[in-house]
Amino acid sequence: MNLRLYDKTMGYTLMEKAYPNPITHDNSLTETITHLDHFGANGYYKEIFFEGIHIGYGNAKLAREVNLGFETDFETIEMHFALKGKSSAIAEKFGKSISFDSYRHNIIYANGLCGEMKWEEDIFQLCEINLAPHFFKRFLPENHKIYDSFRNTIEQQNSNLLNTQHYQITLQMHQIIHDITNCKREGIFKRMFLESKVIELLMLQLEQFTYNESFTTSTLKKKDIDKIHAVREYIINHIDSTYSLIDLAHLVGTNEFMLKKGFKELFETTVFSFWNDLKMEKAKALLIDNQLNIGDISYQMGYQNQRSFSAAFKRKYGILPSQIRK
């Protein structure tokens, strides 16, 4: 099982890897990281693989448009998540270009592909999870037109997309991708955690493809979607801060109404419900860590007093912060 990425004009190889057979029948887990410093790219691509599953995620700043050739000699089903940036690829067996904008996902069946891909200048982030066909088919729903067609695609070994339309990455998907890419567990526990999260992420994809009506209609323009995602990222990076809805809207160049409406439409929750959930999750982790007292944690989460923090924590988890430590 081999993959090669190369510059089509100069013939320079950027990355060439041989991967193990997806059916290994052991509990081993392998992690590698490739630093990207060619073709105007500066970033990394990290890979984790074990029996039946290969996880790859990367983050790069592209100083210019990057055009690469690729060659593979293996069969795979790829859960593709375009987190940031725009890319396109064309392969002989697809016969057409496949493009991904930011915050979109799809599932791809690929079998021994060769072709070329283009990454547009800007920040580029992606997460791609490749599954062995025997692993994926365990979870493919029965008696549904789209899945019956994709099952035939796999059986006939015809590379194709599960759906012709890419769908919006939901808040739940973002959270699971974050959990996968930031997992600190080790050994068999890491493998168990990652496999469970991959299955959960696949479930969300398949559910979205099954019940697609609520995901195909949107009143938002692309520039507004980008701004709302920017607010989401800002909140994640400033969990302990306190901002008004107007402050957040002005940070990304929109207004309070658009932010409030758009956030609810994209993520099916409000800005402050999302922010509060993040605060409570971090507070819970700090309580379990047992290094700070409850008053310090309350202050760090931006609450004016411990009583307000305790009330919010109980609303979220059904118990008081002090009970976590008993």
C-alpha cells in the first residue's frame, strides 16, 4: 500500500509512504508527522493508523497555489473533512474535478487512483479518515437508495463520491474532530478512544446524508458562513474571556442579528450556549485535575462569584462542583 505526492512539473517527490496492510489482527498503533516546507507551504501533516483505520490531519499556510500529482495503489473509503481553505482534485477514474470549500465534508471511495490536486493560497486545514472497506461496510445502512448505490460502487471497484453534494460540517462533527486530533491517551486506550470517535463521526455523516433536508437549505452567504466559523474559533481560543454578542460580531465584521441568526442556523445552538458548554467542560476538567480550588476555577471561567458558577455547573451536569471531588 503506497502513496506518492510529487510536483508534476519538476518531478520532485514531496512525500512517499508505504502503509501496512489494513488487516493486521493486532493492537498496534503507529503515529507519524510530516513537516511541510516545500512549494511555499509551511505546516505539518500528522497520521495515526491501526487496524482498518488511518487518520490524517494537517494545517498549513500556503504562500501560493500548490499543484501536486498523486499516485496510490490501494482501496479505501475516505471520510473527508475540509476544515479551511479550498482544494480540488481530478483523477482518471473519476473523470471530473472534485472541489471542496471550507467547512464541507463527504465520503469518497477510491481504488488505485492517480491524478493531480490543487490547494489554493491561504490557510489550509483538513482531516481525512481512511477506512478499510471491510470496516466501513459494517456500518453502511441497508435498504436506502444512496447507500445501496454506494455499496454497488464499492463492489464494482468504481471510484466515486457517496453523494454528489458536499454537506456542512456540523458543530458535533467539529467537536469530534477536535477530540480526535487532540487525544492525549496512549497505547490501547488511545486506540479504543480513536476508534469509538471515528465510528461516532461516521454515524453523524451517515445521519446527515440520510436526513438531508435540513442541511441543504441555507439563507447564509459564504462570506457570512466564514465569519460565523471565525467567531466559533475565536470562542474556542478565548474560553475564559467575556464578550457581548455585539463585540463578537464586530470582531469578524458582521452585525449582532446576522451572528445570532447564522450561528443558530449553522450549529443548532446559540452563541452563548456553545460558549457556556465549553466553559463547563473546561471547569469540569480543572475540578478533576484537583489543582485549583472551586473559587479560583469560578474566577477563571469568568463568573463574578462562586455561587453563580456552582448554579451554572449544576444546570449542566446535575451536580455541584464540590461533588465532583467526592
